[in-house]
Amino acid sequence: MTAAIDLNADLGESFGAYTIGDDLALLEVVTSASVACGFHAGDPMVMTRTVRAAAQRGVSVGAHVGYRDLQGFGRRAVAMPPAELTADVLYQLGALEAIAKANGARVGYVKPHGALYNTAAADPTVAAALVEAVRGFDSGLPVLTLPGCEMWKACADAGVRAVGECFADRGYDAAGRLVPRSAPGAVLHDVDIVVARAVEMATSGAVTAVDGSSVRVDAESMCLHGDTPGAAALAAAVRDGLRRAGVELRSFV
Amino acid sequence: MTAAIDLNADLGESFGAYTIGDDLALLEVVTSASVACGFHAGDPMVMTRTVRAAAQRGVSVGAHVGYRDLQGFGRRAVAMPPAELTADVLYQLGALEAIAKANGARVGYVKPHGALYNTAAADPTVAAALVEAVRGFDSGLPVLTLPGCEMWKACADAGVRAVGECFADRGYDAAGRLVPRSAPGAVLHDVDIVVARAVEMATSGAVTAVDGSSVRVDAESMCLHGDTPGAAALAAAVRDGLRRAGVELRSFV
Amino acid sequence: MTAAIDLNADLGESFGAYTIGDDLALLEVVTSASVACGFHAGDPMVMTRTVRAAAQRGVSVGAHVGYRDLQGFGRRAVAMPPAELTADVLYQLGALEAIAKANGARVGYVKPHGALYNTAAADPTVAAALVEAVRGFDSGLPVLTLPGCEMWKACADAGVRAVGECFADRGYDAAGRLVPRSAPGAVLHDVDIVVARAVEMATSGAVTAVDGSSVRVDAESMCLHGDTPGAAALAAAVRDGLRRAGVELRSFV
Amino acid sequence: MTAAIDLNADLGESFGAYTIGDDLALLEVVTSASVACGFHAGDPMVMTRTVRAAAQRGVSVGAHVGYRDLQGFGRRAVAMPPAELTADVLYQLGALEAIAKANGARVGYVKPHGALYNTAAADPTVAAALVEAVRGFDSGLPVLTLPGCEMWKACADAGVRAVGECFADRGYDAAGRLVPRSAPGAVLHDVDIVVARAVEMATSGAVTAVDGSSVRVDAESMCLHGDTPGAAALAAAVRDGLRRAGVELRSFV
């Protein structure tokens, strides 16, 4: 039996004259592209170019929905009534789908971005509002999130498929949670270590936590970061390491 | 044989705490609601409320697409490459469709707003970029525009159905064009005159121009304004006058 | 000895084609106009018209600074580092001052708006960031806030003058705090009662709390609301009642 | 007698998480920094960092005012009434001045950006609206523009000092105008040629046009570009070349 995993990255985060990330390099590595939808990053033209490039390479397109906060890059939570959040997410899903469809692609999954990812993981009301949007749009669309979090549960409650993701370059605690970015061991930079952990997660479904214990990581997708210097090179190293270890790279869509 | 016409109005133009127009009153009158898509006016929650209210009353929903210019209410032309305009329009079409579908409605037509309406009517490149978006989204979707204008021609060239609209409260010149707002006779305010002209247009397909001649008005839809004081009352008077004259009011969708 | 008080209201909250409030009517009543600075409401043209109208009537102009959130009308807190908030407030203060100076007025005071008002009243870090902006702009500028709150303390710590405000149409609890809007007795609508309380506060420095006790209200300014139906009439009634009671109406600037 | 010239560059064009240009490298080269004011680029925090860095290096700060169009980076003209443009420019001038003053700097000059630069150079109404803002803000503030253009004339009419600028890396036609970017010879990339032309302009007040003739360039300031790859290196080469030629580099403020 062969191990298989999806590689996803956040793409299409440029805006107007502003460029972030090396999208074309990442698209040679990932099997799923989470495309910003114009609220926290991205604009209609950037979305157009990104879905076209993804389609040309057979990379799945996901809607990377976020808070409407370009200034804060979607990293600041915005308190709003659940019905407004549902409307905001539907708006983004539809916008990306229209651009995708007209350019030879389709929205194949949903992934909340930044503060919305974190809020939906922790707050059942936010999670439910997000799932409500997914169901209203297409109840067959999977949602990429942290296994076991509130978003995961809200998907289960609503009959929406939740797809777990793991992080090759992040530290985990003994409970299987990500080490907060403010704590030591939160982000790993050594390429060999990151690749080794990626292979460990993809082949065994487990990873070594910061306390040395082994924790389960139930993930169908592995998130690679795209907006840091050296991101494309690290992503390529992870891909190559996984392939050498016999792991099949394929989209979960 | 019975004369029939559609009544359309621009709705859903409120934004956040800002309210424009008496949408609920207009929805009792019109058969088609052109709903702002968040670029020149409207926001996801306003769009949600508007499509729900339209669906409840059996009123058709159209995507009222515009330039991204809330500050100028879409009344200022924004010069941009055609591909960007296509992307902007696709974005708006998809956003409204997703919100409509999740709330029991569908986008049944497209109408450009304000400066985009005027630019697309006069500039074949802008018109073609707009039609390109409609085709990429759904080539069966009709476009509401001025009969004979560049947008009309671009639709014909692309095999997209163009639906002509007329204006009950606007003056026409002998060539069948609208009198510019800066000229005398551009806007009619007398209710009886507006109603009489509405009936004339709907039953005869012609209207009296400012020079006294009779001009053809090939319209399947009649536009009523919603954001001026007394707009709802004037709209209701037009509707009642048309009904009394035996004109059937029905959506062209 | 004569009692005296300032009457302030939030003005200049319109945006582009969107109108909120009857500014001209309120400007006939108040002695201080808190003018929105384009972040949560207002735009440069609205600011221009508002400061001109205030200057013509001898009404003081204050900078009504808020979170950059037009969609939420500044009623949603935005988490941001203190240095960013200081920069955002400086930006707004300078923008309004430039427009005021070119149009015969000056910024005479600062009042945070909506969520920023509440956050600064409760959170010493936010309060300090706001005061930092005021000091950087003009340390002689007074700040309108709730007596005794964190913003009040931050002003005292920094040597900035804090001016206390009271609310004629809001209920107070026995500790002198405003009754939350979700609780009974939060907002008073009866004109006679509101006027009587306004006079009580202005002449005695105290008001009857919801439990019947009398609480101190150390206020140099009384806030009138401008964006509700009947606001202008209520404001005029309060002004007239205060005058009849011999209270002098004058700006604290 | 010593030749002297100012070197200016557009800086502070980053926005939130988006970075454009190598501001710190350019600040080591220029004597004047035209700082974006948050309409076409920049945000309050970026403005804060930029004016601080400029002040630390003794570099003059100018207000780089533009159209409110972050999506288009201020490169698209926005049609608006002159009074609105005046208000928009005043808003930006005041915003930057407040941030500058609180951080040890002052706004020493004004330079329109992108489409506003071009529109003001060609359209006397736009130029007058811009000068009106400068006069309302501080009539002693110089304006950086093309010698002889409509903006130049509007400054002369209003008694505002116009400071001419030239471009080391742009081609000129025989009439002293810049070769349009779409034409051959518009932009020069060879470092040696650019440096030689910079020295020629600074020492002789003339430059060789595309047709080989010599044209006058009455400039007190030379514009260096900051947002292209290699910009900082080219700028440093120009600076070094000017110094070697004995040209004194000093701000015109």
C-alpha cells in the first residue's frame, strides 16, 4: 500500500501593483492552491492569473476566504454577526468560482485564512457561520482545517467533508496542537529536519512533538508556506523528499 | 394581443450603516431588481437581504455590476485594461450568484451601472470586455442595455441576448437617445406625464421626443428610479397606470 | 453663579452618495461638532462641508477618530499594535486639521468614535496609544471621554486635558456607568424626561440612576445623538430646556 | 561656482503586509523623499517608518499625493469635481504632516503622483485644484513638477513656488518633453549612460534629446526611481557620478 498526501499552499495573495510570494514556483510543487479571494489579499486580475496557472498545471483550486481587511492581510479578527460572516464567505466563494469557471478551473475546496482560520478553529459560532456558507454554496465542497478543531466539528455536524492538514515546518505539542508562534520551536527552518518530518507525517501519520513524544497527525494535506524568503526552495525540497520516500502526491479533491 | 413590459429598478445600494432607497417599497412594484454587487454600492449582507426579499415577491434578480468606486457610487469611469474589467465583472457576477443561490434566488440578468453603463454604451472595447465576462459566466444570461448602443452590438456579436430598456421619466431626442441630464427636458417630474409616457412606450413602442416628433423605443423593460425622494410613489403610479392600460407586467427573464 | 455646559454631537458621517444624519439641523443646536475623519465614516468633501458649516455657526470642531472600518461604521474593534493605532489616529487628526484650517476652522478637541471610544475607555494600552497620538499632534488638545475611564486616566498620566461627557438620553447605573444598550433603561426616548435629566445633570452635576439613587456626573459636555429619527428635534428640545433653566451653552474649547 | 541639485525618489509605497521598493537603500542616496500618503499607496504605519528614517538621515520629506486608488497604484485618472480633488489633497497633506511632526520631521514640499502628476501637468483645472489645496495648507510649500507644464503655470499664477524636476533615466524629445513610455528611447537602462546624462543635466542644465539635439532642462531636482529591480544600485551610481563631477547634492527645501 502506498502513502499519499496533498501539498497545499496559499497563493494569489498579490494585489494590484503589490506582489507577494513566488506563485509560479510554488505551483510547480503543490497539488492544491488556496487562492485569496480579494478580501484579505488578491484581486480579480490576480485571481484570474492564479487559477489559469493552476489549471494549466493540473493543480486543484481552493477558495482561501478571509476577513475583509487588506490592511491587516486578514490577520486581525473582525467581530461580526454570524449572518454577515456567512454572507462575506458566500461572496468570496462565488467570486472565485466565477473567475475559475471562466478560466478553465473550478473551486474544489475551501480554506479559511489567517485570523478567520484561527477564529473558526476556536469559536463554534464562527465555525458554524462558515460552514453555513459552504453548504449554501455547495455542500459537496470539502473544507481544509485542523483535525479536531471547532471548524472540524462544525463540518461533521453539517455533513460537510473536513480535510485535515498538517504543517511540515511547524512544531507540535504533545496534544497535537501547533506550538504558538511566540514560543520556542514554533517554526522550523532547517531544510533537512523539515523534510524528515514531512516524510514522517506522510508515511506514519505521526510526528515528534517538542517534548519528544510522538503525536498523531491525521492529515490528508500538508501545508507549505509561500510568502517567506526561500519558501519555494523549501517547498521543492519537501516535495522531492516525499517522492523519494515513495509518497504519492495527489490532491484530495 | 396584449402588450407586456418588465419594470426594473436599481436596488440593494445600501452599504453597512448607510441606507439608500426604499427597497421594500420598490420591490412591490418592479418585476426585475438590479442588485448592486459590492463594488459601487451594496455589501454581502445588503445583497443577502435584497435577493431574499426579491425571491419572496417573485421578482427577478439581476447583477448590477459597476466600477469599484464606493466613494463615487460608480458614477466615475475608471480607466483599466479590458482583461481587468472582465475579471472585475466576473467577480461581481459570481459573488451575487453565490449569495442568490444560497437564499432561494438566481442571477437572471446583467445590467451595468452608472459610469460603466455609459462607458459600455459608447466604447466597443469596454462593451466587449463586459460581454466577455457574461459569456464566461453564463452565455445564456441576458444583458439590459440601451437599444442600438455599443453594448447592444457587442452582445449581438457574441451571441448574448441584449434586452432593451426605456425610461419613463427621461426625455428623448429625435434620434431616440436620452437627453443629457445637463439639458432641459432631461428628467420629467410630473407624475401624470410620466405615467402617460410609460403607457405610450409600453403600448405603442414609441414616445414623443423633445422636438415633438415620435421616436421608436424598442424596450422589453422600463427602468424606474429608486433613490430619489418620491421614487417609490412615482414607481407605483407608473405600475398602476400600465395595469389600467391593460399592459401586462412581467419579467423578461 | 451660572451653570454652563457644552453640547456635542457626532457629525460629518455621510460618505460619497450616502447621507447619514441631519447635520445642518444639529449644527443649530450644538456648541461642539465631532467630525468623522474618513476612517469609520466621512470623506474629505463631507469633512470640508461640515467644518465650513460649523465655522459659519461658531461651533467648535473636534476630530472624531475611529477604526478604519467603513463597512462596520467603526462599531467593530480592530485588534492592532499600539504603534499602528497611534499612526492611524495621527493620520486622521492631521487630515481633519488640514481641511479645517483651509476652511476657516481648527481642530479644537479629539473624541474617539464607537468601538474605539469603548476600547479606549476599557483598555489602558489602547488609551495610551490614543493619547500618544494626541500628544504627538498637539498636547494642548483636550480629549472628550467618560469621566474616570481608562482613557481619562491615560490623559491624566500624559498631562493631556480630559473633558468629561454625559448623555442626556442614556440610563446610568448606581456606579455612574452607562446602562449597556442590551439592558432595560439603556436609552430614553421620552422628550420631557430627557430634557429634565439634561437640566438635572447640567445644574446639579448629578442624575438619577436606574435604581433610583443619585449619581455624580462630572461632565463639561453633553452628548446628543444625531443619526436617529427625531434626533434633531430631541436635540433642540434639550437645548431649549437648558436655556430655560438658565444654563449657559458654550464650548469647552 | 558650484553646481547643485536635489535627488528625489518616491518612497513609503508599501502597504500593510505588501512591500514595494528598497526604501532604506534609497534614503542613503536621495536628499528628498516623496512619501505616499495612503491614497494610492502607503499607510499610516508605513508613513511613520518612512518619515522617521528620512529624519534620521536628514532627508527632506515631501507629500506624494495621489488619487485614492490603491488597486491601481494611483496610475488611473479618477474624474472628480475640482473641489473634491482639493479636499482629497488637503486630507493627504494634513495626514502626512501630523505623522511627520510627531516623528521629528515636517512636510517640506508636495509632489503629485502617477496619474495625478500627469493630469495636473496637462489639465489647468486639475492643476488649479491641486494648487488650491497647497495654498490652503501652506502657501510657502514648494511643488515638484515638470518645468513649463500646466501645474507649473498654476503655481506661478497662485504665487506658489514650483520646483522643476528632471529624469536621469528618461529620454527627452526636442521640445524638452519626456518620450512617452510606449515609444523607443523612453527609458534608459545603461548605468553609464544614465550617470553621464545626470551629470550633463546637473552641470549644464541641458541634455541630449532623442533626435540628437540639446534641450534645456531647468531642474532643481532629479527624480530617481525606487520601485524597479536594480533601482537602488542605479540611484547610488548616479549619486556617486554627480559627486565625482563636483555637483553638490542638497535638498531644495
